[in-house]
Amino acid sequence: MKRILAVVLALVMVLGLAACTKTPAKTGTNDAALKVGLICLHDENSTYDKNFIDAFKEACEKAGLVEGESYFITTNIPEGAECKEAALDFVDQGCTLVFADSFGHEPYLIEAAKECPDVQFCHATGTKAHTENLANFHDAFASIYEGRYLAGVAAGLKLNEMIEAGDIKADAAKIGYIGAYPYAEVKSGYTSFFLGARSVCESATMEVTFTNSWYDETLEKEGAQKLVADGCVLISQHADSYGAPTACEEAGVPNVSYNGSTEAQCPDTFIVSSRINWEPYFTLCINAVKDGKDIPTDYIGTIDTGSVVLTDLGKNAPAKGTADKLAEVKAGLIDGSIKVFDTANFTVTRFNDTYNQYKKDSIKTDKDGKVTEYLADVDDAGDYIGETNVIIDGIFVESGSDMRSAPYFDLDIDGITFAK
Amino acid sequence: MLGFHVVKRSKDAMPWWNAWLIRLGSILIGALVCALVTVLLTGKDPVNVFTTMVDGAFGSERRIWALLQGIAMLLCVSIAVTPAFKMRFWNIGAEGQALMGGLASAACMMFIGDRLPNWLMLIVMAVTSMLAGAIWGVIPALFKARWNTNETLFTLMMNYIAIQIVSYFICIYATGGSGKIDVLNATTHTGWMPSIGGKAYLLNVIVVLILTVIMYVYLKYSKQGYEIAVVGESENTAKYIGIDVRKVIIRTMIISGLLCGLAGFLLVSGADHTISRDTIAGRGFTAIMVSWLAKFNPLVMILTSFLLVFFEKGSSQVSQLCGLNASFSDIITGIIIFFIIGSEFFINFKIMKNEKEVKKS
């Protein structure tokens, strides 16, 4: 009897609650006003998601949209079927433009896109739009390697200052880098950062450690501490928590951050941070849907479009003259006189187990180790086999709107080693 | 001196409806406190917050299905841990057992591909997943039965091993280094749970519902269920009346692991269609609460898992529409659960006024 009552009670609750939802049914939503939604992997405690949320709010408010009425943000959506549910739920609420911010959301967003051909789905950091051939599914990224390169220049200047002051010897100018996964996006990031540093400090080397997670405060902090113990005199990271910058502040080691300024948390050690500003892309998409225009299948924001930005320099840590040098290099990147992945600037000679193991067959180098041809896995068909030569006129084309927006630079260049 | 003291209620002293009144009352008081907290912390209208919550869980057909799927998955893991808990075997390892099940399913999808017809494929996946879960569950049971190891720590540690094994296979398979295995068989849909009448989650819900009833009958009416209860109440009594305690422990953990493996299969085949470290998403731990709150009664677990999933879905809608941080949902859920657990105190104990103040000499 007791059991039966429990079940009956449960049913009454379910049905009762279901019944009362019918009354406040949606009314007045039949006006064709634009509604947009953003799906986030974490919430604003992650620097990565905060960067999206801030930009999204800015773009929406510019377009006159109101939070909770005409634009919606849903957070902590895992990279599984929940993403599809969240996307379709946005559609049910009347959204005609849906964004998702995490790499693993992509296949589920594609499923939603197939179900709702009238709604535009835009995905950041994805790789599949150019092969899916869906009119309403789009990928976007930014040439963040340019920002990383600039941040690397600031790091190199700091190393030079430390060498000149006699704090370290020239051959001890080792940078530490905490990466999330040994994935093209991360590799492109630390390689461009390193190339920027080495463009001003010739003796710079770099040691990289991976956390195998996009967000793990403890691992990132421990990674930074390990790198400092290994003799790294400057740290940067590509992972989304405050773990690494705080470890640097505690150890008094200068830090180049990512995704946004950590000046407030780390006033003594913060040099500069590069980040992708997604606002231009959000605005572009919102306007495209408003005006009934097409959204590019693969969009790459640049320094020029305002999609790749550096934060203000830190007050205490940066070397003297950093601002002037950065302005000069930035101008060079914009006018094209500086190419980050110019094959003349790096060599690839290691092909053992850890380095470039899978790439032996797809790479050609000259006798010095300069890359002359490289087949990258641009199509991302799940085979992990390169099929497209991406060395064009001596430049490694890191990404391109005719290729795909997400990076596919995954070489391990000389000068960068992995922590044990 | 306090003016009252606490007395344990004798069993069955309280009429059953009285206990349920206390529970209902505690939920209502919990809801009131939630409303108060909402107003004080956010200044939002609590009625509006609650209707938003209900809207988030039931507001559309899709949301109701998402709610049902959420309940079914949580319920499945809860049903799985229940026989072990009833035996007082603290299986904290449901997360790992389910994950191993999910990994087995994903491996089938990857390596068998479309060599089998889909119905056979699903059976193969379910069986391998259940085996994987059972193996992961029986290891701590064997150690417990043979060497009397601490099963709480053992099963807990097995979770981390399972997570590392999944990470390892992800690294091996996804050589691009992204740490993500793509959706499997995205074009052929082999190994995907079929949707019935366009409802993707209907089959999941039906399977779990059947499972719940079977588990209820098994625990309440079968000889094995009785043995579990006796071992849980007192191992010595069990030995005295001739129950082979070791056998019961091992058998029950195999059942628990089998069902956890099945939950992994349902999550991979019926929802995500791939495997990641987060596939189980903490359900292995939430299930412990669901099972305890329901006092190990599978039918009541429908209610308790509904409560938890309702608050999860509802408050995520609140944080979305009212511009509150997602932690708000955790606070609301925490308050309600606090009151539900608190109500058990008043059901099990009564507060008596002291009849006479004892004078201190």
C-alpha cells in the first residue's frame, strides 16, 4: 500500500506540474523578432567561456537584443547529446541563430542543424563545416597565432631584459608552456608563441607540458610549478583556468596569459595576454541573419578584423620598450611583411617516438630541416591522415577560409621539447 | 538543561501517511527557504523563479523528453547500485562500472562497424557492456570476499582507473590529439538505439522502467533478494542461518556491475553515440543519493530521481532566463535535499518534552 502510494504521489506530482505549465504557455512570441542563443561548455569561471559570454553579450546588446528575451546563454552543457537538446531547445524558444563554443559540441550541433534547416548554427573551433556541406552549419576561428606571436615577442623582450640584467645566462632562456591537449590548435598556439619569442631572443628554448584537459585548475597549477622547477624562467599557457597564472604569481615568475588579462590576480608577474575577440563574428552572424545574407562556411577573424587582440600590458612585469616593439610587429603582421609560419624561421628534424611520429610520410624537408611540403589532415574525416599540401610559397598556411578555419598546424619544431 | 530530549520511534509506530505528510511538508518548507534565498540573494520574484523552473522541466514536449531521459539514466544507475547498498556493500564505483560498460559499447561500434544487423549489434553491445561492468564490479567483491578489503575505497579507486583507461583509448584512437572521439557511425547509425515513433529516448525509458519493476520484485519477493537483506542486516545472522555470505556478496556485485554496464550502454548507444571521460557525468555518485533517499526501494527511486533531475533541469532554465550563475541550481537543489534528509530525522525520531527538570544537587 505504502509503495503504491509513493508511485501514485510521484505520478500526481509529475502530471500536476505538467498540467500547470500549460497555462503560462508562450504568448506573443509570434512576432518575427530575431532571437539568438549561445551554448557554453562551462560558465564564466572558465576564462575560455567568459571570453565568449562577454563578446556575445556585447554583440547582442549592440544589435539591441535583451538577455532572457531575445538572446539566451546556457552554460555547463557537456559535449554530448545534451548539446543537441540545448540547441533544439533554443530553436523551440524561437531562436534562428544558435552558437556553440566548444570543440566537442560540433557533431551534436550538426545533428541539430540537419533537423532544423531554417535555423543557422555557428560553431567556434570546429573542423567539419567544409566537408558537411550543410547550408546552415558554419565554423569559425581566428588567426590567433598572430596574437600568440605578438605575445611571444613580449615574452622574448622580457627574456632579453633578464639576460641583460644578469638574472639568467643567455642559454638558460627557457620558456615553460602548459598546453591542454597535444592537438593542432594548441600546437599552433605554442609554436607561434615560441617563434615570436625567438624572433627577438635568439637563444630562447621552450618546454611544453600537457594537462589533457581544457580546464583543470590543479593540473595547470602543478604543471606550471613543475616547469619552474625544471628551470623555466617564463611561463605561458593554453588552458582555461587561473591555475598557471596564480602559480606564477606565487613563484614570482613572469607569465604571458591567454583568453584575457590576469593583471588583477597576478599584478607582479602579468606581462600580456592574447585572446580571440568573438564579438566581430557574432555581430557578422547576427547581421547576416537579420538581412537574410549568407554566413561564411568557414570564417577566420584576424588582427585586422579586430578578432585577434592583445590586452593592455601589465604594469610591472613587461620589459621596457615592449609597447613600441609590439606596435611595430603588429604593423608588420597586418601589412604581410611578417609571416608567422614562414618555413625559413623553423626547422623540423626529429622524427622519433614523441616528435612528429605520425607525420614521417606526409612531410618533406630540405637538408637543413626546413619544411618544403606537408600534407595536413584538413578534411578531418576521422582517418587522421593528411591529404592537403599546406606549404604554399614557403609559408605554412596555418588555416584558410578555402581550407578550414580551425588550425591544422601540428608539427613539433626544433627548439621545443616536452616535459617528462 | 534543554527542555526536550530525542527518542527513537519504534518501528511502525507512525502511520505511513503521517511519514509522507512529514516528507511533503519538508519539501514545502524547503521550497519556502529556496524562495527566501532567491529573494534575498537575487531580488527576483520567487514565484516567477519557480514557474520558470517548472517551465524548464516541462515547458515543451522536447523538455519533457529530456527530463524523462535524464530520469531514466539516473534511475538506471541508481537501480544498479541498490542491491549492493541493501547488502551494506558500499559500491561507490558505479561511475567506473558504467564507464567501462560505455567503453565496451563504443568499442563495438568502432570495430564491428556495420558487419551486423542493427538489432543484433545492439544486443552484442548490451551484452559486452554488461560484462565489462560486471567485471569491473566483481573485482572489489572478490577482494572483499577473499581478504575483507574495504570496498568503499576499493570501488572508489576503480573509478579513477576506469577514467584513465578511457583516456588511454581516446589517446590511442583519436591520434589528432584533440582528446575527443568523434560521434561513431554518424552516417550508418549502426549501434544507435532506434527511435520509436520519432521519440529518440522512448526505448531508453521503457528499458529502465522494466528494469525498475524487475529489481523491485527481485529484492522484495525472491530468495536472493531476501539473502541480500539478511546479509545487509547482519552478516552473523546470515552465517547462522546458513547463507554463504561470500557467494551473496560476489553474486550481488556481479548484478550491480551488470546493470551499471547497461547504463553505460544506454548512454553511449541511446544518447551520446561516443565515449568520453564525462559520459557518465557523475551519475554514479548522484545515484547513491537517489538510492538512499528512496531507502533502497526501486519504485520510490522513480520519485527521488525525478526530484533531482527536475531541479537540475529547472534551475538551469532559471539561470538562463534570470541571468543567474549556474551554481544557483546547485544551491536550490542543496536546500531541497537538506530538507528531505532532515525530514527523515523527524520520521525516525520524536522530540519529547522533559517531564520533570532534574535538579542538580
